[in-house]
Amino acid sequence: MMNSLSSIIKNLKDDKNFLSCVTRWEHIPPRIGKYAELPDDLNETIRNSLVNKGIEKLYTHQRICYETARDKRDLVVVTPTASGKTLCYNLPVLQTLMESEEARALYLFPTKALSQDQQAALNEIVLDGDLPVKICTYDGDTPGSLRISARKSGRIIITNPDMLHSGILPNHPKWIEFFKSLKYIVLDEVHTYRGVFGSHMTNLIRRIKRIAAFYGSDPVFICCSATIGNPRELTERILERETVLVDDNGSPSGEKHIILYNPPLLDPVQGIRRGIVLEAQRMALKLLKGGVKTIVFARSRIKTELISSYLNKSLANQYNENFRIKVEPYRGGYLPGERRMIEKGLRDGSISGVVSTNALELGIDIGGLDASILAGYPGSISSAWQQAGRAGRSSQLSLSMIIASSSPVDQYLTQNPEYFFGASPESGFIDPDNLYILIDHLKCAAFEIPFRKGETFGGDVEELLDYLEENGVLRFTADCWHWADRSYPSERISLRSGAEENVVIIDTTKGRHEVIGEMDSHSARELLFEEAIYIHKGDQYKVLKLDLENHLCQVEESTVNYYTDSILKTDIKVLEVDEEDSVSGLRLVSSDILVRSEVSKYKKIKFQTHENIGYGDIYLPEYEMHTRSAVLLFPENSPARIAFEKVPEELQAPVMSRFATVVRNTAPLFLLCGRGDIGVAGRVRDPHFEEPGLFLYDNYPGGIGLADGFHAQMEKVLHASLSLIESCPCREGCPSCVGPCDDRDGFSGNPKEATRFFLASWLSGITQ
Amino acid sequence: MKRREALGGRLARLKKEGLNPPLNEKETKNRQEAFGLSRLEGWTEINPCLWRRSVRYDNPLDESYSRSLVLPADQLVKELIFYDTETTGLSTGAGTIPFLIGIGMIHKEYFDVIQLFLSDYPGEIHLLKELNNIFQEEAVYVSYNGKTYDSHLINTRFLMNGLKVNHRFEVDLLYPSRRLWKKILTDCRLGSIEKDILGINRGPDIPGAEIPDVWFDFLKNGKTEKLERVFSHNLQDIYSLAILLHTIELITDGIVTHIPYDRFALGKLLLFHKRDEGIELLERELKRGNRKAGEFLSLYWKRMGEWEKAVDLWKEMNKRGFHYFSVEELAKYYEHHLKDYGEALKLIDKILKGPVPPSPEIKDKLLHRKKRLIGRLAQRD
């Protein structure tokens, strides 16, 4: 079979048409594993169980994790796919549990599916070796009858943050045995705890630590992260403790080819390329027919189904039953049983191909595959590496192909491969002191245990407790703040969203009633107003109704030849400036701002030609949000100002708005967030600072750390913006770079070129 | 942590812009310093923030109930402790506390109810210690829904305050009440039972859902007007518990006939306790047309090895028209007990061709049985 993969690779190398679309072909030679002995003090039963599984040695990083965790030091281990992550935490935990009958451990996985997979993996070690360690999954699906025994006698509790938040912590007295002897907390997939979720996570950890301390325990944290720019920093922000970083991966890997592929351009004006679905299907078919086990990652559930049914159809036409190639779709929404069947089929080889959403990206065990195809960049480089890593067993040849869509980030990546292959630049940011999030968790924490005067919660919180008392939620008496409300606070607080509930998007085409997505209400105003054309993962819908009060949006399929663009008027009021810096040839300021935004009109813009073919009115109330912003100011004589003044006056406003667009397109590459998580507004002359400048703010009430994290990333964002403009093949701007040209602007000259010129002369002005 | 220092300032700015972090909507008033509790009749502050009063009733209970189905054997009524709590919320989570506990006990011809009331959080530790004085380890506790709610909540409070929890034996009257009245009442809340079964008229009573806010309103705003309604609500609950226990005892002892209850359920309960009155009760129910009672009784006979009685019942029930349960039981009886495979086969055919076509699942089962019977018959031949 490997021969056929190598012959396919050879054929591709000779295929001139194919090569003309390849922007980078990276060949990664095999890497030899680095090993260490099993620890001397390892319990005999555990040792035997490992040896029975054929594990007679550890990878070096597993051994380091063992020593560090046993030494009671918190750690984060960076684990690429298939590097033996689970042993990094299972080994020290099981050892400790075997040494002390009382000891307990808590495993936290970001999703339910992952926790079930973990339970299965753990059971294997434990049951094979007859270890007397009871492992219990405790989540929303756990029946009441099993909950009591889990609380009383579960030695390892596997759960997710949401259950911990609303089910376990508020009822901690029922878990007294557990918390009293809690030795380890395992936090897996720590890189997913960023933005809003991560900001909640820090507060959740504050609450666990507080309860553990109440019962006299002080658990050690073992964390795992995919490769990101700042695993240690992010983990330390979440744990608020010093953390040991283990990132010297000792696992071996086979020879690997990674191809970045940019489909041929169909419409140079708008920058439209051949579709990723089609390209992915063609490539997958070629591999599957050659007997290569292949996984395709698609970006939506619908596309998953589409691609897999297409593949099965094509294969059925080619082969009879004697040559079975089975391809299955895999996505969230399937029943656990169905998913387990597919996972098993992939491991035992009865299924040769799978088309999946990112559901298979995280740690679910499906064995090794030989090829992976990414139909579109999955939103972050760390995800892309995780998905690419699904292909490749320890010593065999593998192929990964990343097919770019027309989106700005995809285009940037395929055209700047060194970014993709260089040291991971994306960093995760959080803001645990977001007032809204912090106050919500203070309520939960006060419900759990009254706050003593002088007690901290990640820092001093007295003023906030006073505030809660003032509002009647807490009562201060005898030097303690007591929960003084009839409600159960965690019930109303979701860890996955900001202060406001998301708008649920419902497809109502032909009487359907299917939820196709969610959007924060702030973005919904800009994108989901009535009559808007909403493009959801490549499919076109028209918005029928936006009900902000009930957080619902009804859409139906549509096939019009235009898209809509709301005209957003943002009024920014600077509330407080708290930090100033001089970097990259400008003045950079951190501040609290109040964003008042209003959308009252939208444009209809024709596909292909970008003609403006009409306007419509939007009837939505004004929206106010307090948040954090980075403000990029161009003071006189600064390189940025000099460059800006070189732009002809009539083009200054268009250039500023294009600069804002391109920054919004590239910043997510460095801030590990989605495009909608940040807001950007350009000002030719800002009334508060009386200078030209750009606001980049967190698109969540109270802020989630992105604007504050932007400082360190700014220079990279500016360079990426310039190179995105330079490498984009469009003429006067398209959605992939600075945004499409709008005939209403009514100016002469090429705004894309002017923006390029502005950025280029600014950046060269700094280096001089 | 440099931003942390600025949190207070940010909070102030938010408030100024009218963008307060979201809180539960509620009116906030300046707290009054004096609570005015001393003006409430009959209460004494026995510890800081812990108040006590005692109310005396005539004892509605007998000295003992020798044939009790709900109390431990030979339980003396004077050793019972009736209790009920009023709490600050509905969950048993760590942030809910009982602010009022009523405890009822027999003293000779009287039924005394002690009420302990928290006028603020610091009184809790005293409340718990006081409870520990009253709650003897050997006593039996009588509650309504205490097994799943009040006792958990009290345990939680003991744990949160670092006190040891005495293990208590609890008689929760919710369970026998459900048996007796589930089919008769729309719900089995204590209030419904009082009204429709015990004939107690509470008059204007405070709805349970409003109780937490009465305490908070007292705590935060010094409002005492509604407190007395909560106190009497709790008092009535305790007294009703005693009446309820007495009534259940009379019913299970067959003394009361004028009160409606589910006779079939009582029959089952009596049988479960191996009491022969259960048999009569179920027979009477069957005569009144309740076949379920007959089914239950026949299975009881079967379990006891009283085959004749069981077979009689099955035959009798079948007399009044086809009865699937009885025919199937008879078929089993003929096959396994009498080894009369021919008769058993006839009965199975009777069901298969019976007026009510069996569900596919049952049909499969019957066909399987039929096959086995035919096989056995063939073997015998």
C-alpha cells in the first residue's frame, strides 16, 4: 500500500498542472524516537499492564512529565498528534492512586465526546492490569443512579468544564471525600481555552482551587496543549501558577509530505478560485483508489455529507463488491454509538476513508491514516497541524494536503508558506479579569463558600464584592460576604459565551427547522439583518427575520446574484487611557472604550463585478458595548504619519478603511481568534486623540484579552498585512485582502495600491 | 495583574455609562439597622442571630402504633422528632441555607413545636449546634420529602461548618403518602394532602415559592411584616406532619373508612409487610372489577407456592372475558408445574387467536413457547 502512496506522490510530482497550483511542497524526513526507561518506582501492576500492551519504554517527554508531576510541579506538555499524550498524565496519576487508596484525580476535557473516549482508553489500562482504580465519567449524560457512586468512590472523575461549573462545584459538600484527597487535575486541550472560554476557565480554576483549599488539598495540574505560540504563558494565565513547559517531543514520526495547494483562479477581479469541495473530492478519490487510507477534513457538517456521498458514489461506479472501499462521514450530531463504530472501523481498517468536521481533530483515537486532506484552512494553524497530523503512523510515509479557499486567511497562508512552516506564531489570549466574567464567577464562588474579608480571587476583589452587596446579591456580615439570593447562579452563566447570549441561526427552507449556526448578537446586527444575504460555509441564505430579543434568526436558502454589506456607523468614546507605548513607528495606547454602533443601511453588491445595485434600510436599535481597545495612533513626524501624509488627500479615508479591513483579516492569524472576535475602526482624525489612528477592540463586552495581547503581535500583523496585499492577485481590492472596491467612494486612483504604498513606506520608514 | 488594580475604577466608569455588569433584577433599598425582631411575640434570642420560640398543641397522636407500616417496630411516638425547614433557595447546593427549622416533639399530652430562626448568617453555627443538642442519635425523624431534600441540606450545612453529622434514621411520609394518594390527587404536596385528605384549612397561607424572598427582604431591608406568615406556615407544616402520620396509621390499620385512598396500593403495602388484611383488601378490589389487584394477588399466591389459590384466581378472572395475563400464567402453570404440554399449547393458541392480537414482540415470545411445547410433546410421543 505504501508503494502506491509513493507512486501517487511521484505522479503528482510529474503533473505540471497540479504543480502550477502548489505553493509549497514540504518534505519532512522521518524523525527517530527518543526513549527513556520506565520509572524505577513504577508500581508492578502498572508496569505489567504497560508491558502487556507492548510498552516497554517511554518517550523522553513522557518520562519528564512523570518526574515533574510526581515532584508536585504543575506542567504543560505540548503534544503533536500521535505523541503518546495520554501516558503523560495517566502514568503519574495512576502511580499516585496506586500508592494511596485515598488519592483522587479530576480529568477535564473541553467536550463530552472526548471524555467518553478517554474513559475507554483509561479502562483499557486499568482493566487489563487489574488496577483497583474506579474511573467514572460524570457529565450531563450520567444517570442519577451512577452519580452517587461516582461521588463516593470514583477515583478518577472525567468531566467537562460546564459540568464542573454548574454541577460539581456548587454541590461540593456532596463531593467532600473527593475534594479532600484531590491530588491531580488534568486539563487536556488547553489551547482550546482561549478567548471567552479561556477567560471563564481561569475563573473556574480559581473556584476549584478555593474549594480544594477549603478541604485542605492542593492538587497538581497536568496540562496538555497542541502546538501554539505561547503554551506556557496561556497555561500560566489559566492556572495563575508557575508552570513547567515540556515541549521536547521524543516520539518518532515517519517521512511526511505536506502540500499547500491553491486552486486555479476563476475570477481574478473578485479573487474567486475553484471550489475546495471539488478539489478535495478529486484528490481523495485518487488516493482511495490507490488503496491509501485517507481522511478529509471539511469545514461544515453539510460539506462532510456531500463529500462522502460523492466519494461513495464515484467508488461504486468504479468497483464491484470484490474491491470494497468504505468511506464514512463523521461529525457532531451523530449518536455516540455510531461514532464509536466509525472510530473502530478506522482503527481496524474496515473503513478506508472518512470525511470529518473538526470533530476528529482532537484526541479521539482512530489509529493512523496515510493521507489527510484539509478542504480549507481550519481557522488556526494549530488546528491545521492537528488535522495534518492525523495522517502518518510512527514509521510510515504519509501525505497531507491543505487546499486553500478564497478567504483572506487561506490566501495569506498558501501564499506565505514560511508563516505556516515557521515557528508557530499564533498565541492564545484570555482576560480572566473581564469584569462581566469575573463578577459572574464571584457570584458562583460566593454561593460555594462565603468570602472572607481579605480573601483574594486571582487578586483583590473587595470592591467587586462590595458592588455585589450593594446590589443585594451578597450580604456582608461578621467579616464575610454570604450568598444572599434565592437563585443558583451557575445555572444562568454559560462558559462558552460572553455576557450576552448568541443568536441561533435557523434554516427554515421548505418547512425545515434546522439550526445551522450561532453568532454573537453584536455581529448578528452587522450580518444577519432582515433581507441580508448570509453566506454560511459556502451556502447562500437570505435572512427572513432577526429576533434579537429571543436570540433567533430565521433564514432560507437563496440563489441571488448579489451579496449584502451593512454600513456600520461606529462611534467610539474613549473612557480611560491606561497604557502608552511607542512601537513600530507609532503611538500605541490601551484603553477602555465605549462602542456605540448602529447599522441603518445596507448595500447590495453584485458578485463578480462588484457593482453596487441598490440599498436597503435596516431597522435595529443602537447597540452599546464597553470593551478594551488597542489604539494605533499616528503622531506627527512618526513614520506612520509621514507615510499616511504621502497618500493623496482624497485617498486618505479610503486607505484608512482598507487598512482597517486588512488588519482585521490578518490579526486572527496571530491572536488565535476568529475574524468576528475583534472589531476594527479607522479614523482619519480621531476626535479624542486628535490624530489619525486605528482602533482594534475586543468584540465582547468587557474584553477577552485580544486587544491587550495585540501589542506584542502588532509588528507581525503589519508585515502580514503588507504581504497579503502584495501577494493577492486582484486588481483594486477584493474580500481576500483590503476589501472590494466600492463605486460609491467616487475617487480616482487604485485604493489597493495606495494602501500597499502606505504600509510599505511606513514599514520601510521604521527600518531606516 | 496590573489591570486588577484598575478594576474598581472601571466598575465606576461602567456604572456612570449605565452599563452595570448584569445582575439579578431586584429593588435595592437602604438596609435598616434595627430588625425589630424583639417585637415579634414569643421569640427569644438564645445566641447571637439565633432566635427560638416554642408553641404548644394538644397531642394528636396515640402513644404507639403497634401495627405501623411506616415506623420502626415498637417505636414509641414520644421518641419521634418531626421537622421541617424553610430555606433560602430550592437547590441543595452549597449556597442554600435553612433559615428556619421547626421541630415537633411529644411531651405527655402535648405536642410541642420548637422553632429556630436565623436573623443573620453568623447565627448558623449556633443553629447547627442547637440542632445537635436536640437531634439525638437514637431518635427517629419524621419529615415530608426530608430524605431527598431537608436532610441533605442540613448535612451540607454541617459539613460546610466543619461539624460532624450524626447519622439519623428518617421516616419520610412522602413515600407512604404517594402510595395512598398518588392516583387520587393531582399532586402529593403536603398542602394538597392537608386540603383534600386531612380536611385541614390553612386559611391564607404564604406560597412556598415566596418564602426565600421574605427572609432576604427581612435581612436586607429589615422588613418583618411577612415573617410571621412564614413562621406559621412552618408551624402548620409540623403540626400537619403529626396529623398525617396519625391518619396514615389509622388507614393502614383499617380503622378509617371515610377517607379516600388507593385501596389497591394499600393492599400491596400490607402484603409486602405480610399482613393478611392485604389479601381481603385485594380480593374486595378484584370483586369491584380491579383486575390489577387480582393479578397482584395471584402472583403473591404463586410466590408463596399456593398454586390452587393462584389458579382459582386466574380462572375466575378469565371468566369475565379473555384476560391475557391469566391465560399466560395458566399456560406457564400447565407447562412447568403440571407438565401438561397439551393443555398449555391450547392456551397459547387461545392467546394467539384471541380477541386482542398480541404485539409483534409478545407474538414472537408466544411462538417461541409454542415451538418448545410442540417439541416437548413430540419428545413425549
